Amino acid sequence: MYKKPLIVLNFKTYSESMGEKAVLMAKYCQEVSIESGVNIISCPQTPDIFRVASAVKIPVFAQHIDSAGAGSFTGHITADCVRSNGAKGTLINHSERRVLLSEIDSAIQASRKAGLKTIVCTNNIAVTSAAAALLPDFVAVEPPELIGSRIPVSKANPEIVSGSVEAVKKINPKVKVLCGAGISTGDDVASAIELGTVGVLLASGVIKAKDPRAALFDLVKKI
Amino acid sequence: MYKKPLIVLNFKTYSESMGEKAVLMAKYCQEVSIESGVNIISCPQTPDIFRVASAVKIPVFAQHIDSAGAGSFTGHITADCVRSNGAKGTLINHSERRVLLSEIDSAIQASRKAGLKTIVCTNNIAVTSAAAALLPDFVAVEPPELIGSRIPVSKANPEIVSGSVEAVKKINPKVKVLCGAGISTGDDVASAIELGTVGVLLASGVIKAKDPRAALFDLVKKI
Amino acid sequence: MYKKPLIVLNFKTYSESMGEKAVLMAKYCQEVSIESGVNIISCPQTPDIFRVASAVKIPVFAQHIDSAGAGSFTGHITADCVRSNGAKGTLINHSERRVLLSEIDSAIQASRKAGLKTIVCTNNIAVTSAAAALLPDFVAVEPPELIGSRIPVSKANPEIVSGSVEAVKKINPKVKVLCGAGISTGDDVASAIELGTVGVLLASGVIKAKDPRAALFDLVKKI
Amino acid sequence: MYKKPLIVLNFKTYSESMGEKAVLMAKYCQEVSIESGVNIISCPQTPDIFRVASAVKIPVFAQHIDSAGAGSFTGHITADCVRSNGAKGTLINHSERRVLLSEIDSAIQASRKAGLKTIVCTNNIAVTSAAAALLPDFVAVEPPELIGSRIPVSKANPEIVSGSVEAVKKINPKVKVLCGAGISTGDDVASAIELGTVGVLLASGVIKAKDPRAALFDLVKKI
């Protein structure tokens, strides 16, 4: 399912990718994914998961889950509930939604039980190593200062990407590495892959583009 | 819309009220609401809001929202997004999901802009007063030690209920008072209303009942 | 003890007011307090409380306490412990250390039992009203966007100050109002008092001044 | 400094180890340490650090630090400040004060710069591995369900201890492993060391003992 280069599109809470626009954005992702053969994952806001997942066949991931399970946990986002609404995976510990170390572990375990793939976001090589030790499916290293910039991490700080790839290999080679922050072009994706990652995590580079569909096509052109 | 006695049913993250079962539970609420003329609000898990709200005409509330708006707030639950998925209101600051004072204020403001009604949960008379000063639509006082028990707050601690009603009247008489914790029968509802509240907030008393539909009918029998 | 105009000096975690420098800064406060008759309260970092409180006779307040009491609460700051190290009061809910609504209430209660005065910080009139409903000794309204600026709240936004004074009067006239953010001169203090407050909360205006002792003398010159 | 078996005594917020009693408790630790040659570290409440560290020559550790440095961080506990008050190290991420993954990393880095040793607490083998990847001086594995019990982790769950020792060896053999939870006797310490740890972390077993000094002597008798 996730063999080819992977593009993870984080819809954040942008108005351009909420509600019915979330469905449209996911359909663009699906169109580009089918035409290019590149895996594209959509991460809509939590309340949008059901209608997005009902409208497309490409995988939909949550942006966050809590570690709570069934029970007295009002307001918590459970792995089981996002799964039953069609999500196939989830981001965990995004820089805009950091999580306690012990809760990252619990959330990964809850995801595994529920059949959700996990992408744990990290901010440097040491934290990437720590996250990899918890055995998620993916880690996504994103230097926070570059998020939302147009300066791609793969150019601004290639060492953090290649260093993360190496560090994860030592901890557990089954964990795959993504990188993010400042990604907006096909060149950025290509250099991310050259640095040893399996793909990228991005948001504004597509969502805030004048033509998101065209931006998606540009992303996959070199793969 | 909320003139008659009000019953707010919190689905928590119970497996008995998740996914398709959340839809079913909300349909029971609708049936009982129509037959009895009592307002019943369903509060499903966040990812379930869309399908529940699409399936029933009675109001659906979120269990929690964050104060974040549109933008770079990955994993946050925005008022706009739950609204666009069909929610008509939200719980805020439930005892299982406590919130910073300043964020309660921001969440109430965001809800008002988005057209969501707000129910701020509190744990004692002083905190009820504080919450009322932020001008939500409702406050719901729930002594945490009674939540999930079968000992109704209206019997175990009627002073906290009547005291909250009085305190809120002084702060702002437009804010309506609910009470919760240990509520499971029509008697509990009746005594809550005698104490000056406009209704109750409950969860396990219905959701964990052998026959939730019957439990709902029992709740409204004395109103 | 707190009859005259009150100046609360927050040492934050500035290096200029840490360790032995915290003791020196508190001694400046004491000197100016004695000469001017104005109450000045020092708020050093938590680990510095003991040596600052041992070195001066003017009141020393903590910058934050948790709501936990004696027991299994590793790493929490208890009212009893800061009291037994010489603190006479504490800030609660500073904009750099926001607290859950229910924990503000518990922290005020714990402070009262331990004999600590409480100053609850707030960010707007509604939140000031809410804080006042919890019956602390003081509320200190500080618009976050002006904190650390040299634009005094009393000039940039006098309505938030006078509005807070009025709102608190309605909730409970025993609660006294301070204001903060951008305060650095005697004029700022004078206009804060004209707007109905009993004094000010400030930090960088004194701590980061070339001559903090002179800055303190300037603050009290118009009172 | 930390060559011999190590006993880390967490004073928590117990009344039996606060204020002047914290000083007394640390003096017992010192007496037993000198007589036995076993390293004993005292972890008093943050406001007590200065007077405890001024009264004894054995190392004093903080129970928690935040990742913030010098600046506008009201109410945060900085590495520099606890260091300047005499602490030689700190616990991080105790089960009663869990921390965000990225903040554990920042706190370790801040500690290293300030010259503080670090003990990161963990709850299972995976989290221990993750913590070790951040290169603290020590990790201390403590199954939360056994904390405060009289059932020693070394008997109830020896696999979590030996598994942690093995896992850390693979990640980075320089990181030393402690274990905790339910430890109260010399036998417990001996079996912890047999399982490959360098020592133990404990609290109530000594602090709540009728005779803490005797309890400390009992702890070291088999080493």
C-alpha cells in the first residue's frame, strides 16, 4: 500500500481544506495519485474524516489521536473512532499538537490494535531516534522553524534529513522516514527522496497554492 | 429551540455509542424527544459528528472544541469545522477534558462566531460562577466524584445544584444551569429541575443501560 | 500590609534577576519600598524563593503554584512548600504559565489554607470577571500583546483596565485589581491608579533597565 | 561521583520531607551514604532545593525542570536556576509529572549546558528505549501501577527491568539504568542490581517509614 514515494498532505485547520473543500482537496489528491502512481495521503480535520473517507479511495489519516480507548474520556479522539470513520492512519505529535512521551507510546499501541498506520512527527535527530524506538510505521522530521516557510528542509538543512535516516536505521530499519517543512515543489520531493526518505509531509505548499491541483501535479513530476 | 427541559446525552468514548451505534443512539434520542416533547441533545465523539448529524434532526453537540481557528493548528478541533459537519453546539471543559481558563473564554467566543451553543462544565459553585462570567449559553455543574456513579447529584449534593443556580443568577441570569453526575432516572431529572436547573447532562445512566431507549423514556416520564 | 499602592515585580526567568542577582534585585525593591512607603512585592523564580525571602523583609511571592497538596505529586509546586520557604503569596495563571480553570480554583483554595495571598493574571475583561468569581485577593489584567512592550496598557488600552475594575466591583468588591503589560515609568503607575487599580504588575521595565534601582525609584515618584 | 550503587530518594510533596524536614531527611541520606559508601541522592521539592543543598554535601537533584531558559518564562523551572541553588541534577518526566517528548529533549540539552545530571523516568521498555535515545545520564524505569505499592518492581516484573537494561545497551551503552516502584528493602535494591541496573529510585518506602533513617540503613545493607 505504501511502497511508492509517499506524499502526506496535512489539511491543518485551513479554511481552504475544511468541510466540502476538504472533500474536494482529497479528490485532487486522488486524481493526482491515480495518474502518477504516487501514494498520496489526505489528513483532514477530525470532524471531516468521515465525509472525506467516504468520498475517496486513497488513504485518509487523522491529524492527531489521543491515547484514550473506550470509556470515560469525553472529548478525546480515539484510534477506534477515527478508524470506524474511515481513517487508515494518523499523525501523532505534530509540532502544532505535541504529545507526552508516554502518550505517544500509548497512541502507537492503540493505533496498532485499531489497524491504523502511524506517523510520528519530530523536530531533530535525537527526537527522531526516540520516536523510532517506539516503533511507529513512519517518523516525519520537521524543523519547526521551517514549517510554513517556502524554504525546503531538504535544502536548508539536508543534514537533519540524512542524519534522521541514518539514526532510524540503527534503531529499527523497519521504521520509514519522511521529512517535512517548507516543501512545495517536485524538486523538494526529489531531493527528500535522494536524502533517503520515503517521501514528504506538507501542507501550505499545496493547500495555500493558487491552484492546489496543479501544485500536486508539480510535486510528483520528478518521481 | 431549548425552551423545554433539556437532556444532554454525552456519548463519551463508550463503544456502545460509537460509529454506527452512535447513529442508533441518536435515533433513540430523537424518538424519545419527539414523543415526549423534551429536548434531547446528542454528544457523539468528534469523528462521529457528521454521520450522526446527518441522520437525525435533533441537535448534535461536540464533546469538546479547541480555541484555535483557521490556520496552522494541526490536530485542533475548531468551532467552524464541527459546525460545518452539523453540530449545533459543544461541551467545553468537561471534567475528563479540562481546559485553560483563557481557552474556555476563546472557545466560547469562537463558538458564538460559528453559531454554536456552549455548555461549560464545572465542578463546584465557585467554578460555576467563574464559568458564568464568561457568558456561555449553559453551565453544567458536575461534582467529579459522582460522575459515573449511580448516586444522583440532585440527592447527594442538592446544595451544589441550588447554590450554582443562585450564583449564576447573580452573575448573569441569561446563563442557564444544567446539572450532572449520577443521573439515571426520571426522578433524578425531576429533582434537578425542582432545584432550579433547566435540565441534566448524563452519560452512563443511558448509554450503559441494558435498554438505552427504555432508559431515555424513563428519564422524561415525569416532565 | 497591602494598603498603599502596590508594585509587583515579576523576576520571570531573566538572568538579571536569578540566584544572587535575585537577592540583590529584592534588596533594591526593599530600599525603594522603605524610602517611598510604596508596597513592593518581589516574585523570584521558585528555587530562589528561600534565599530571597531570607534576605529581605518586604513580601516575596511565587510566580506560580500548582493545586497539588502533600502527597504523590513529584515536581509540583505546593502552596505549603513555597509558604514554608518564606513566600507570602503567589501569582497564578500568568500569561506565560496558564492554568486550567478548575486548577486556578484549587490553587486559590490551597493558598488560602496555607496563608498565601493570590494574584490571578487575566487577559481581558471577561476572564478578569471569571477570575474574580473565584475570590482571589487580586486579579491582574494584562493584555498579552503588550507584555514586554514599552507601550503601557494604561495608555494603549485604558478601557480594559477601567472595564476590569468595574466588572470586578460587580462580581465581588473585595477583590482588588492590578494591571500590567508595558509598564515602565512612574507615569504608567499613576495612570493605572487613576483608572481604579490598586497598583501594577511589571517585569522587564525594571529588570531589563540599565539601572533597575533607578527604574524602581522612578516608578514610585508620582505616588 | 556516581560509581557505586546509586539510591535516588524522591521526597515528592510529602509533608514528612518538606521544609526543615527536607533538610533532616537529606542529613539522614548523607549519614547513611558516608557510613556505607553508597551514593544517595536527595530530591526535595523545588523551593526546598537551596536549603537542602546548603545543608549537605551529598548530591541534591530537582524533581522536575522545564525546558525554558532565561527570558519571559514566568513560573517555569529552569536548569540554570536549580543549578545556581545547588542542585547537581534533576529528574525529568516522572510519572506524576509527564513531559512532552520534545520538551524532554530540550530539558536534557538545557541540563547538559547547565551542568546538571539527568534521570529520565519511563513506564515500559519501549519508552525506556526512546528516552535512552535522547542521551540522558540515566533512565529510571517505573511501572506506574507499582509506584507507592510495597510490591517491588524487581519481583513483580523483573522482565521490565532486565528488558530495559538490554534495550538501553543497544541504543547507547553509556546511558545507565535505574529502576523504581515498590522498592523499600535492601533485598529489593540487591535484586535491582542483579537485574543489571546501577541502582534504584524510591520514595514512600523511606519517607513514609516509621524510622526513615533505619529504612535507609536497611536499603544499603546488602550492597
